[in-house]
Amino acid sequence: MSAEMEQNMIIERDVPIRMDDGIELRADIFKPAHSDRFPVLISLSPYGKGFEWKKGWASSWQSFWAKHPNALTGSTHSHLIWECVDPEVWTALGYAIVRIDSRGAGRSPGVLDVFGPREVEDFYHAIEWAGTQPWSNGNVGIAGISYLAMNQWLVASLQPPHLKAMIAWEGSADYYRDTARHGGILSNGFLRAWYDKQVILLQHGNPKGPEDPWLGTRSTGPLNLSEEELKKNRMDAVDVPLQMEWDGEWYRKRSPVWSKVTVPFVSAANWGGMGLHQRGNFAAFEEAASTEKWLEIHSGKHEEGFYLDYALELQKKFFDHYLKGVSNGWEKEKRVRMKIRRPFTEDFQERRADVWPLPQVKWTQLFLSAATTALLWEPASKDGQATFDALGAPLIFQSQPLAQETEITGPLAAKLFISSTTTDVDLFLTFQAFSPSGEEVEFQGSHDPHTPLAQGWLRASHRKLDPDRSKPHRPFHTHDEQWPLEPGKVTEVQIEIWQTNIVLPAGYTLALQIGGHDFERGKPVIIGERVNDGVGPFRHTHPVDRPTDKFGGKTTIHTGGEHDSHLLLPLVPV
């Protein structure tokens, strides 16, 4: 452990925090230079407290500062790590910052099990430790992006007494439905890339781990473990979900219990967060038991908004109220604030509301016509069928030009009548809009620079619904019982489509793409080592999970008459 003074902060590095089983996690602590008792902002993750953002994620770092050169005013940016608060900014505001390497990661020994029960228990004990230090005022908050938001829902479910408030910025919640298996389909593209490049690299004892520039030693600790020893010391984030197709205890232990999440919080969602975080942020606001909760909805890259002036102002006002007891009117803030998107601009307008989904939403069915591959505002007059090869080109159903300006804000859903030549089908749905000239309306998403408006997924054998948790605009599948298709037999399926917002001028058209594999635009953009073609890293391609003999057949969409296949839209009166 070492201590130093820098940028008007007292910095203590590699501080041991003893857990109830004797393991010592390692933390870096940043405190304001004056002597006082401070509220604490704490984080725990496997991303390495000693792994710099600018070196570990160089392309992201360069992109951020090229676009936002004036962000984080007053900071030298010398202590920034991935997805964590800037200690220079927050110590200047009177907060202590605690950054902890999770068990089995960085300089903390033990078995690495991301989001596992032991890791969450460690977080609980770390919060209680921080709340009882002589320099702490007893009020602990959590703030962070992604992993550092996801584990907020988990530790809040344990209700640590010193946890008083939290801001979960783009953090998924349901480990099965949000993260590992979309509609039952393994999200192997993301899981593999994330785990190998962001987690295993920083595993404790990895001799190839990067240097901690502040300690001047390896960020993964002094232990040198072999590849075999490293594998024994971790729970693989892809292999286990691959083996566990169905929801159950393993996934539930890595998901929050909403009835126990009672702490005040802000849940920050990204309209373009398809494939990972967005669903969890909305679910938190809608389902958590907390009576003091707020929903913020933005647009743009995953790691950027958290550090901008707009977000920092929100974060400071919220934490000042709950962690310092400042009477600043936060409790009067509208419960929902969102950015309203229009085509081909990033000049988003802000709107505020009291509840979600918006009470003025007019739930409207847009019917599919297989005969003309059209989307109709009235049911198709004739029965029809349209067939696609599951591994080939998708079907695209498109509307006539809109007669007037149209706003779509909230969750979507689809009811389809399908048949297949095989006993199962993976359905990939993409909601799109096009200008009068045929240009697609797309946005910079959390991970892909050309993200469509909304996406949804379902494995047909997982179509069983939970009647108690399902809503017309959000079918909730149990994922606990296999219902195979009978080849050639028409079967109803309901598909959840993640939430969106767009205001479209008259003359634009709507489209629903239905296929048997990941959406592809055919115009790949390479960022770093990743190829982006509309879905970023969120691909579903594992051959064991999607064998071609089962998922490579022909799928038919049935419409008209008793087969009222349709898309449910949340239209907001203009």
C-alpha cells in the first residue's frame, strides 16, 4: 500500500479490504486533500483499477477526446480507468472515490466469477467497509457504466445498510434475457470478445497482464499462473451459458431481485443499446421496488455520455441530495427525462415525463401482408404466406409513406404466425424507417455506428409465455420448457422488441425485417478489431447453439384472416 498527494487529492493505492472469508481485495482510494468526512462513490469490477483507459481502450479514448475536447473540465484525465468516475472531478466536489479489483481480477486473489454470488457478496462487504471508515460520512453511492452499472442491481438486491444511492449508466439486469441469451439465442459474439479481451486479460495472476502505471508493477499482481491454473481459477462466461440453454438458478443468481431493490437510483438507458444494456435499464425503472427512482434516456456511444456536462450535472445534483443531504430540489425532478430523436441529426431535444411507458401512448397494430410484403394499418384482406430461407435473405415488410408526422416512443412487440420445415426457428426482427429517397434512419448506437431503430429475437421453441409477467407490449417468455415446432404446422409466436424513439416526418416509411440470422446491412465498418454491420459485437453464431440441421430450414410467415400477424407500435400523438 502506498499514499501520495496529487491534483489536490490524497491517493492511497493497493489498500487491502478483508472479506468475511479472509480474502483481501485490493483498492485504490482518492480523497479530497482537506481533512473531513466524505460521502463515498465506490466501484468494483474485473477491469483493473490499474489499467488506464487511454492505453487499454486507445481507440475509444482517442474518439472520445476528438469529439468532446472540453469534457471533464478541471481534470488532467490522468487517473481515468474504463467506465469509472473521474476521481479528479469528484474529489473536487467533495467525494471520496474507492475503486476495487473484484475477486480473481487485477491485484485481488481468488476465483474469478463475473456477476457470481460471491462477487456480489464481496461488493456488499466493501460497501459496508467504505461506510465505516474514519474518513467516510457513512453514505455510500455507486456510479459507473456497463459492468459497473450491472452489478449495482445485484448488490442493491442484498440491501447493504450504508448504500444510500446509485446511478446505473447503461447496465443490463436479467443475465439470461439481457446479456447471455436473447430470446433464448446465445449471444456468443459479445460474450466471447468481452470475456477474452476485457476480463481474462486482467485476471489475477495473468503473467501477460498490463502494467499499472501508478504502482509501477503488473496490474494483475505478482503471482504468475499457468494457462491451466488460470482456467481453473475462473468460470468461463461463454462455455457455461452455452451449456445452459434454459433459464434457471445459475442465471437467477446473476440477476437482481427487483422487490429488494429499494435504494434511490437513476437508471440511464441508451436508445441505441440494442443487444445488451437497454432492456435492463427500462426494467429497473418499471419493476424495482424503490419509490425514489428516475429514468434517463440518451443516445450515442456507450462510454461517452456519462462523462459529459449534461450527465455530470445530473449526477452531482442526485448524489449531493442523497449522500450530502443538500436541499437542492432533486426530489421535484420529473421521474423520466429523455432525448427525442429525429432522422439524420444528433441535435436531440429533451422531454420530461412522470411515468413509463408514456401514458399518452396509443398502442397501434400494424398488420403484415404476406401477399405484398407490406405493413398495413388495417388487417390484410386476404390470407397470404411468405417464405424465407433461415440462412439466406430476410423478408422485409414495408408500409406506405406516412401521411403525417409520426412519433414512436416506447417498447414494441410482434405477434407472428409461422411454420417451418424444421422443428425450430431462430427469429431475428429489426424495426426500421426510411426516408422518401430510401435512406435508412439509423443512429450511432452504444456499440455500432449504424444501429437500426429497434431489434428483437426469439427461438420458437422458447415461445412459452409467463401470463403473470407478460404485457401486450412486452411478452415475457419463461425460457424453462422446450416447445418444438411441428414441421409445416402454423404456430403463433410473440416476440419482444426492445424500446425505441423516433419522430418521423410525413412521407417516411416503416419496415419490419424478419430473418433467421443476425441483421446485416452489408456495409461493414471496422473499429479497432471489431467489424460492425448493424449489430456491433452482438452476434448469435455459435454452431453448437445454432446447428444448421435445426436452424437452417425454410420459415413461412402467415398473414390475414385468423393469422393476424402484426407489429405493435407505441404511437405518441404529435
